[in-house]
Amino acid sequence: MNPGRMLRPELMVRGYDLPETARELARIISRSGAVFDRGGPCKVVLSADGGPPQAVPLSVQGVVKEAHWLARPVKLNSEGEARAITLPERVAKLYLDPCDWGLPPLKGITTAPLLYPDGTIYSAEGYDQQSGLWCASVPAVSVPDQVSEEQARAALHLIRSTFRTFPFADALMAPQKGDAPLGPDLSVGFAHRDLPPVATPRTGALDCCSLDLRRRYRQRQAGARHRPNRLWHRPQGPYCRPQRR
């Protein structure tokens, strides 16, 4: 048994004030760090087959189990002594009723390293408070503090070539020849006009091939609404039958 469970706080269940018991349970659960808010209380459950974990919403039975794992529900008997009981389901239902649970938000689960705005790479396991993401099976990333220009060029070329055809929704025009399509986030301070155009979240620039295909599709769709049917032509006259071209 976990030694920490022997120090569980008592959760007093008062039959005449169950909402107060539910509020006290919410305070205990919010301090545990094991339950998160994702449109409702949920827990991160590991996959049995080694896959990524899943965010499972808490049910009434789940709240009861969580309450007994984190606290000791007790109730005063006729002699005024605290007696251990099973948490009533009414208290669990009151807890699940939409309210301010005080839980940390869970925005998603990732298996990739996180890149902070200051350039710091986060690759630890578990919940990341800054991003609100749960990190699982994140590979370790080793980046030197000082990089050469050749290393920066190679890294930039890898990013640009990997995402060069990603169809960003804000792509409005193709980059012109000689332009630098990279935004300020990926700029590394050297000329990169010799690299292929790439899509970036800031600029929305796509490679010329993808933009040309999309432009042709839009022109073909627009022209189809204004041209006559190419397959059949109906000559004028009461005795003329349609002739296939």
C-alpha cells in the first residue's frame, strides 16, 4: 500500500449539507494534481498496449474511487465518533455538476517535444503547466547551446522541406522569386533565398506547385458556371436531334 495513503485527510460527510461535502471534495481533488479540466473533470489513463494515453472523463463511480484514493470519507455516528463510510453517489453527482472545480486545464496530449516562445525545449513526461499539455513518450532532444551557421542552415532546410506543401488556410498568394517567405519566428539571420518556399504559420506561404494546382482548380470551377455543355449541342429547328460532338 502507498504510505502516503495512510495520511489521507478526512472528508466529513454531513447528511444535512451534502453540497458542502461536494465542495470540500473538490478542494481535495484540485490539490492532488491527478485530475484535470477538459470540459469536465477527467484523468489521464495510460494505454495497455503501449500507445498514447487518453483523457477519460470521470464518472460517478470514478469520483467515488478518486475520493477514497485521496481522502477518507467519514460520518459521525450517534455517539459522535467518526466512522468510515463509502462516499454517497449523491455527493459524486453534486461534484460533477458544472461548477468551478479549480482543476488545471488539459488542452491535449502530445508525444512530441514542446517549444516555448523563448526557445526552450521541453521534453519531460507528465503535465506541463505552461502549455496545458500532457507529454507522453516524448523523445529526448539534445540541442547545443552554440550552433554554427551550417547547423542552422541544415535545420532550417529540414523544416522547410518537411512542411513545404502543408495547405495552410491563410495562404493568399505564392511567394515571388527571390522573396524570403519565412516569418520572423524561423528567421535565423542569414540569406535563405536559395531554399525552396515553405509553408509557415505566420506567413501562410505555400510552395509554388501546390498554389498553381489550387489556382487551376479554382479557375476550372469558376469557368464551369459560365460555359455551355461541351458534350451535347442542340441545333436550332423543330426536326433537329442533339448531336454529340
